[in-house]
Amino acid sequence: MNFPKLMDLQKLRIDVESENENSLLICDQGEDFILTDDLEELCYIRYHFAPPTENWIKNRMVWTQKSMQYKEKWESIFAKTACLIDWNMLIPLNNIIIMYNAANEEEQDDVCKLLDIEPYEFPSFDGDLLGLKWSFYGNIIINLSSHIDVAKTTILRDEEFEKELKFALLTTLIHELRHLGLESNPFLPKEDYPDSEKSESRVEEWCVATYESICDKI
Ligand SMILES: [Zn+2]
């Protein structure tokens, strides 16, 4: 599968800066990022101005006390997968939050402490959800327990269980990154990313096609 080429990140930086106090406010910036309060999208967007690397993605991952036991097994696989998709989708990525049970209040509090935000800001989360885009902060959430439960109830043999779990987790990661990448970057070129791509069905189609084209490399 061919992805559109990576946006000109130097130009993007200039475009973001020139919108300061117009459509957005710059809250923070560093060598390779600018954090904005976007006044039109009504959310914070953290633009990353360097091609993504697996290490950078690992540094954007947040693990809770309850999900930590899965870190060793999944951290590299998640980072590798994210790095193999359309890099433009990663420009506005803030955090990939890996939770064991995202509907559990204690674990939600754990996340809020780690991110230094108030617990009431955590998005409402139905325990059955596989993942969620937390647009306000440019985060995505992966809900491990729902995947493990689904894989357990549908698959009997161990080998198939692992395969099914990998498919479920990685397609959720790709799916939520796609939503975030399309919806949290007002500078994304419309010719490559028309609004029609944002629909749930198109996001899922893109996600499955992307997974199929990269799964041999993971
Ligand atoms: Zn979706």
C-alpha cells in the first residue's frame, strides 16, 4: 500500500507559527514540537516536526500500573506497527495510552496522575470499547482487557488466540491513529486526505488494508 508522502515539516512549522493568536495559541514548543491550543478545533494539538522513529513512539506511550505487565511483550510491536503506517497520521500524536481496563476508575486516576490532568477530564469509557481517540489532548487509548476477552471467547487454540489478539490490538492501534491523524491536523493537505476519509467505515477499510500490507513486517 502506498501512502502519501510526509508533509514538508519545516513548512508545517512555519504555517503553525504564523497562525499563532489567529486560529490557535502556542502553549509550548521545543526543537521538534509545538503544542497548540487550537481555537477552531477546540482541542490541544501537539505537532511533531521530525520523521517518527520507534523510539519516539515508545516515548509517547503511557503504561499504567495495571497494563505494565504487558509492556515487555507489546511495546516494541506497537512502536513498530505505528512506524510502518502513513507518517502523516503521527504528526499530531501526543500519547498512546495502554490501559488494562479503561473503564476502571482507579486505572483512569492512574492515567490522569501520569499525565498531570484532573480525573474528571478522562473521557467516558464503555468497558467493551477496544480503543478510543481522546481528541482533546491528542491521545489514543488502547483497552487491553476487551481485546483479551474477545479473543478468549472466540478462539480456542493457543496459537490462534495469539494471532487473533495481535490482529485485534494492532488494528485498533492503526484505526485510532487514523482517526487522530485525519481529525487533529487542520494543515493536512485536502487533496490527499479528503473529508470523506474521516467516516467510520472508511477509517476501518483503510485500517484493515494497511494492516494487511504491513503485517508481514511486524
Ligand atoms: Zn472508529
